[in-house]
Amino acid sequence: GQQLNQSPQSMFIQEGEDVSMNCTSSSIFNTWLWYKQDPGEGPVLLIALYKAGELTSNGRLTAQFGITRKDSFLNISASIPSDVGIYFCAGLNYGGSQGNLIFGKGTKLSVKP
Amino acid sequence: NAGVTQTPKFQVLKTGQSMTLQCAQDMNHEYMSWYRQDPGMGLRLIHYSVGAGITDQGEVPNGYNVSRSTTEDFPLRLLSAAPSQTSVYFCASSSRQGALNGYTFGSGTRLTVV
């Protein structure tokens, strides 16, 4: 089946640093989504991307839908402690069943000790 | 507006026991799904439904049954629990029109099978 490769698996941040993570796939998607999960909670949608090449911002978050439709990246600028959590990319193909939401394995963001 | 409500939040089962994980949404969403989350594995789709009376299998359906008799409810049944089903289970929903905006997730059920 379709798989998403998300990297890095984990990273440590210091307050004020910029953070980048990305997601690649062997197949194309019509929509890319980025979620954040806090401990003990379900994922919450951060950004949705609908067109190849699209660049979308949500506050300090910026995400892009790759031109090939097989990748996406998420940037967080000037990180703050509440950015800690697990970030998931997800690819969605509509026009068929709604079961086609495929998740990456996540990038765990932690604070540098 | 409660959104997606999952019960229970925590459950411990013995191998071979059966149980039902409940999921209810009050947003009149057509689409509902069940995912399981395991460390380092992301979220994997178990079963999904595009409307009342319609269900289908996802990526990892074995050992689980679902039904969708109403728009609001989408219970997940474990007929004979196994240790491999120890996981965190998430229910999610979306309107047909809003599916492109991703899904709304519940807060999860943490299941341990001993």
C-alpha cells in the first residue's frame, strides 16, 4: 500500500530556533495535511494543502505542497516550548472512499535539555 | 459542541476477552474512521464508514468489527482480544464536504491486553 516517509523521526529544539520536517511518498496525493498531537490527545489539524506548489502559512507555521505531488514540508519559525509534540503528515486522495488518509510515522519535537 | 467523543479512555483486557470501543460525534458527519497508533508506526486505518449502513476495511482490519447503524455512532468491536491489539485507538470524523480539510479526532482510548 501507499506509504509516507517522514523525517526526521525526532528532533530537539531550543526556544527561538527554526524547525523543518518533511514527508515523501512513492505515489501522488491530491491533498497534503499536517497534524500535531499533544500527549494524551488526538491529532489536531494544522495546515491543509490542495494544489501542487502551494505554500500556506498558519502563524509561525509554513507548509508547502511539492510540485511532484509526492512530497510536502513543514517549517516552524521561532519555536516556543508549546511547539513540543508529535507532528504527522498525511496524504489524502479524494474522489474515492474517504479511507484514503495515509499518515507518516511522525516527527517528535522535544526541548533541548 | 462535544465533537468526537470516545469511551472509555483507558481499558485493560485479558487475552480472549471481548469489548466494544465507543465513538460518537455530534457534528452530523458522514465519514467516520478508526485508527490505531503504535510507537513509531504513526496512525493506521482499521475500518471506516462513508455513511450509515456502509463500512469498509482499512489497512489493518483483522481482529476488529464495526457497524454504523446511525450517523452519530461508530463502535469498534474486539471479539477476542490479543496482546498485539495493545494500542491507542482513535476515532475520527469528517463531513463529506469537509473531507479535504482532514478529520476531527477524538482524544483516544488506551487499550492494554494482558
